[in-house]
Amino acid sequence: LAPVNAAEVALEDYMPASPRPREVMVAELGSVIARIEDRPLHRLLRVIFSDETLELFSRAPAAKKMHHAYLGGLLEHTLSVTGMAARTADHYQCLDRDLLIAGALVHDIAKIREFSFARLPYDYTSRGRLIGHLVMGAEMVREAAAQVPELDPERLDALIHLVLSHHGRHDFGAPVLPMTPEALVLHHLDDMDAKMNYIARLREKISEPGSHWTDFQRPLERFLYLRRPDGDEAVPGAGGMLQQEAGGRRASGPGQRGSREKKNELEKRQQTLF
């Protein structure tokens, strides 16, 4: 036996990782940035996604456990949200396309500092827990903007607003509510992608036919009606992280708790989800 240099170890060989190849996702990110027509925004994105940042960003999980909680999950989630943002901008041409796509690219940028992900289990850094990725992300964007003097200050504020507001509600951790069309769109796309990945993880655990229904899913405050991907009826029966989150509350619905307790628990779970 001999010591192994950490730089020679591929963490993806030992830890859960995105099904998408990292090099393919990195190339896709570069292609998206290259298509930004607003030159100051384009330059800002190049500054933000420096080689060092991109290395971390391409390996980071998107969350501690609830969605895209695996190596490469942050980049996978970001590209998914960005792709939906581009298609939404095609449909609603009143939207500022470049601003929306730039916001989608950087909305979770500070998760590379919010989480420690060199080994399992993933956990929050002290600064990540004290400040959070929304405020830290706004700081990162503003710091990078100091290298792009041609970027209009009002445009910079609009981009930072997307970062600060993308959780959508104060009780979900957003310091400000979405107040522009682009911010509203980004919030809903981010929320949808997180929830659909959560459901995809549920589907992966379907193994035996017999029931349409999941256990009570506490992060979503509901049961879910699912079918096997091949069309056969089935649902996870036991085990797995998502079942553990259900907490065995199959028979007791949310109405059996006091409203204050329910609100506090829901807020905590929604913040964990993102």
C-alpha cells in the first residue's frame, strides 16, 4: 500500500455523480456563454466562470440532499434551468433574453462556497450557513463586475436582483421578492427543475409493482401518484433517502398539526430543497 495523491483521485469513481459527462456539460456551458450578445454581460460571465471557478462549479452538487445532490449536479441543474430560460425567452419575446440567461447561469454560483463537497456527507461551510448562497452569489457577481467597467450599473443591479430573488419568497430564504419579469421566470424555472429532479430520484427507487402512490413526501407536503417508467404501476416501498424524509407519515396528513408548526417545518424544508 502507498499513499495516493489527492489530485490523482477521480471523486466521481467513489461518490454519486451526474449521469451527464462533465466535459460535455462544461462544453455546453461555454457554448451558452458564447451566444450572449450583450458584450458587457458576456465579458462578466467570462470573468465569473474563470478556470478555477469552473473547476469547482463543474464538480459541485446543487444541494445537500434534496435535488441534484451529487457531483456535477450544480452544473447539470444550471444547464437545465438555462435551457428552459432560453426556450421561455423564445416564447415570451418581451423578456430580456441575455439578462435571463445570464441570471440562470449565475443564480447558484455561490454554492461552490456554500457547500463542502470533497467527501461525503456533503455539508454547509460556516460561511454558507451564516450567509447563504443567494447573498454570497450577489457578492461574487459584484466582485467580478469590478473587472467589467463598461457594464451599466443598472444592468448589474438587474442581474444581482435575479440572484437574490430566485427563491421567490421571503419564507423560502429570498431577501427580496422577484420584481422583474426575468426574475419571476427564473424563480419558477429553478423551482420546477429542482422538483422534477426530486421526482426523478423517486422514480429511480421504483422496483416492485403494486401501488401508484409514494409515501408522504414532506418537502412537497403531499403524496405523489407515480408510475414506473416502463408503464407498470409501482412506487418505492421502503428505504432510500426520500423515504426517510417522508418520516413514515402515510396516515397522518399535514392538517393534523398546528398551523404555526406546519409553517415553520415547511419553511425549513423548502430552504433545504434549494
